[in-house]
Amino acid sequence: DIQMTQSPSSLSASVGDRVTVTCRASQNIRSFLNWYQQRPGKAPKLLIYAASSLQSGVPSRFSGRESGTDFTLTISSLQPEDSATYYCQQTYNSPPTFGQGTNVEI
Amino acid sequence: EVQLVESGGGLVQPGGSLRLSCAASGFTFGTYWMTWVRQAPGKGLEWVANIQQDGSETYYVDSVKGRFTISRDNAKHSVYLQMNSLRVEDTAVYFCARHKGYCSGDNCSPTDYWGQGTLVTVSS
């Protein structure tokens, strides 16, 4: 199975800060990388798919980039409602696997 | 509006069985791959199984192969997860979700709509 390693596991930032979360795949996954946001007690929400495509309805402060097997999720200006856990997921190879999550506190 | 509503969770003893259901509405159900993802208490997300539009292809994570069966009834706009020989480590919230697009062999599209989840507790 492809291992997805996220860093950091948690971070604390202030409203308006630029925040970056990183995800590294254990092998080449091309651009089959997705990012989800999960607020406490809620279902995950798709933010970014295919490494850098913004899901419909998601604010433009969220963006994704890829560099080889390294992927980043950036929140350009952190908002209070962005307090959540963020997961990356590869869907290049079955089984689809998730990173361990990054908890973003504000 | 796309909606996915899971049901069927509950408390079951180790070795027991449970059938989860997910009722879909607001989209043409029979044209989408569907999936189940679970989340153990306080833990991360784990993909469990998915199923092709007509039910002819199904895939499972190794830990549930031979114990869980995913199925669907397109006439009822529903997807199911039959869980047998349940173990303590199967305790989790189970989410059903819709794949945004195709799944082909190993490659799969992301999941763009999720239900609210149903809790399965396996304990004696």
C-alpha cells in the first residue's frame, strides 16, 4: 500500500496567517492527490482534487501544489472557520490511503 | 441537493453481524461509484470498500476482505455494507460517500459528497 505522510501533525496559527500543510507519498502517485477538511463531529469535505484543482464552492484561499511525491495544501489567509483537521488522500493505487491528518488550531 | 444518509449502526458483540445502509438523493444514483470510509474514535480516515455503478465491480481494503460485502440497489438509490465476523477493531463511524467521477482499475476519482456517518461499536 502507498503510505501518505503528513506534516506537521498539528499547528496553531492566527487569523490572517498563511498556513501550509505537507503530504509526502511513498511512491509516485502522479497527480492523484486530494485534500479534505474535517471539522469536529462532521463528515470530511473535499477541498482540492488532482493535486491542485479547487472543488466547486471552496474558497479561493485554499490551494494545492505538487512537486514530485511532495504535495502541499496552503491556506493563504486563515479564517476562524478553517479550524479543522486536514487529510490528504491518494487515489492512484488501490487501496486509496489517507495521511494521518493535520490538526489546525486558531 | 445531494444527500447521503447512513443508518444501521449500533452496538454488536465480537463475531456478530450488522448491515449498514446509505440512502442517496439529489443525483442520478446509478451513474456514480460509491464508497464506504470509516473512522475509529479519535483516529484518522480509512477507506473500506467501493462499488461500481452497476455493482459488477467491488473492491475492499485487505482488513475486511472475506468479512464485509458492499452492494447496491439502484432502484432504491441505496448502497449497503454487510459486515460479518465483526471485531473490536471494526469499531468506527462509517461514512458513505459518492465518487466525483470515474474509477478505473487502480485509479479513482475523489469523493465529493459524504453522509454524516453511522457509529458501529463492537464490544462484549
